[in-house]
Amino acid sequence: MPTPGDTSKTPFWSVLAFTFINSLGTGVVTSGIFYLTKAGYGFGDGANFLLGVLLGVTYIAGALAAGKGTRWLRDRLGISSRLVLAWLMVLLAGLCAVPMIAQWLDGDAPTKSAWPIWLMVGLYSPLTGVLWPMVESYLSGGKSGDQLRREIGIWNFTWSSSLVFAYWGVAPLIKDHPAEAVLALGLSHIISLALLMWKFAKEPAPHIHGEHAPHPPVYEQLLVTFRMLLPTSYVISSALGPYLPSVMPRLGVTPAWTTVLATAWLVPRALVFAWFGRWNAWHGRWWPAIAGAACLVLGFAGCTMAGLLGGPEGSAQTLGIATLIAGLFLYGTGMAIIYSGAIYYALEVGKAEVDAGGAHEALIGVGYTVGPLCGWGAWALVDHKIVGTNWFDPLVLATVGGVTLVVVALTIRRVRHMTK
């Protein structure tokens, strides 16, 4: 195990490179899989929303098990954190090959089998729930204060910007070659394995007690507030994941451009991450919570209203796409503000332990689960003809928007109370 304060064995740049390479795969599989299933496997809205629920539930399980699981492996079996990460890379890469193997087995069948997608997501998602808390412990071990804030900002920009490259990269393959797209992303895990074994220490550096000034008490209050908003931001994200591939064709967007247009929220998120990493005036302040919450509400409203305002051609199409882009931009901005606050205060207050990252990722998993549940409920009402098809978009807006508004209202109330 590294000696206290010794972070040279795991250079910061190697954590960034490992994060970037792995985010190419995990980002598309956990966030962009719905575009692949919609265009390449013929999934309907109901199947996509249920796939989202499976992704969320299994992600929570993986994140909550990360800390205890790695400690048990280290203490009982002598397996280092680095070796656990190495096995995760092998398993994740293998799962990315499942759709391609199934396609070979199907031969010339007219339709692609759906079971490989369900199997892959059901096993891939909990493994990523273990992966990211461990990476976060390597990122934050032995650091606090301005150094921690600055490096978290760079790290956030790194993983979020990788998604932009991944989405653009899979765009040409999305309709006719979805299995090949997933297989190509799986190669990223194999590539990162070499970097892991070359530069990572066996264990992340521990938090150095007493070397840094203790964090202000307001940090713990802010952590609670941002942890209220964090799953809410992913409720919206996980509802938009299955929803956008459905609404974009109604606006005249071709399958090849769906993932490209989706980067309208990934780009501002990456830029705000970079900004918050370099600028420390938001530390210990309450206004980012309010600003992030406001952007979430306005952004989600814009995304959902785009389906109601737009049409497949002419001025209606232009209005719908413009509304969608504006909504995605606001949503990406709000998500970056909330995520930046949540992970900074979690790692600062949580002493850089894997459990701190695990709790952070588990809250993301809650959002991954609740969002698709809201969308699936709306789809079920339409599918059983309880309400008309034209009610689908308003129901999604009402359920997800209702959850968001309740949490935002509680956040504003809490901020007003704490600032008194």
C-alpha cells in the first residue's frame, strides 16, 4: 500500500487517461445504449424504459458493494485494488462482445436477438458501479482542498468529454452495425488494462489525517443538499435516454444524427466541469445548488416540450429541434453544476474512501432507476389504451417533472433555512 502522502506511484495523468479510455465504453453502454437498441434492435419505448430500470437497479447494487467488496478481497484474499480493476477490465470487455457473438450465432436471421442486450446490460451495469468508486478513490487519495477541487474538475472534464467522442464515433454504426459498435467500445477496456498494470499503484493513497485544514462545517450541509439534487439530475438523464431516440424521429432527425444531436448536452456539461474545476469561488456557497436546480427544471421542460411543439418538416421541425437543443444545453449545464458540487463535497467530507465514491455512485443509480420507471409508467398507460398516444409526452413530463419540482422545492426550502 502506498505510504501516506505518496501519490507518485499513481500519477494523476494516468488516472485521467484510464478514465477517458474507459468512459468511451461505459458512457455509451450506460447512456447511449438506448439509441443502439432503438435503431439497431427495434426496441420500442416500453422495452427501452425497462432496460433503463434494469441498468439502474444493478448499478446501485454494484456501487454499494464496491467498498465492502474490495476490502473483503484485500483483507481475506490479499487481492489488491489494482488487480480488482484489472479483472473488471477483462469482464467488461468480454460483455461488450456478447452482442457480436450472438449475431454470429443468429447467422442470416432477419432480426437481431434481443437477449444479448439484456444479458450485457444486466451484468455490465453493476460492474461499472464497482469501477467508478474505485477510480474516484485513486483520484482523490492523499488530496484535499484546492488540489482536490482542481483535479476533480479536470477529471470531470475528462470523462464527460470522452462521451462526445464516443457518441460521434458510433453514429455511423448505430443503425446497421450496433453489435460492431458495442464490440469496438469494448476494446477500450482492453487498452486501459495495459495502462492500469503499468502505472497504477496496488492501492490508492489513503486520506492524510491532520495534514490539511479540516473542511468547514458548511461542507457537510452542502453535501446533503447536493445529494438531494444528484439523483434528481439522473432521473431526468435516465428518462431522456430512452425518450430522445423516440422523439427525434418525430422531429425529422435521421438515425445517424440522433447521437450527434444528443451531444448538445454533453458539450456544455464538459465545459462547465472545466470551469468549476478552475474557479473556486463556488466553494462553500449555496447559489450553485439553486442555479443547478433551475437549469434542470428549464432544461427538462425544453426537451419534453420539443416533442409537443415540433413536427417532421418545415417551421415546426425547426422550432422543435431548436427547443430540444436549448433544453439539452440547459440540462447539461445544470447537471454539471450539481455533479461538481456533489462529488467534491463527497470526497472532501468522505475522506477519499471508496465508500464515499460508492454512496455518490449509488445515488446516481437511484436516478438511473426512477427516471425509466416514470417513462415506463407513461408508456404502460398508453399501451393498455387507458390514455391516448398523444398523452405519452405530457405524462412523461408530468411524472419526471413532478419528481424534479418536488426535490427542487425541498432544496430551495433547505437553502433558505440554512442561509438564515
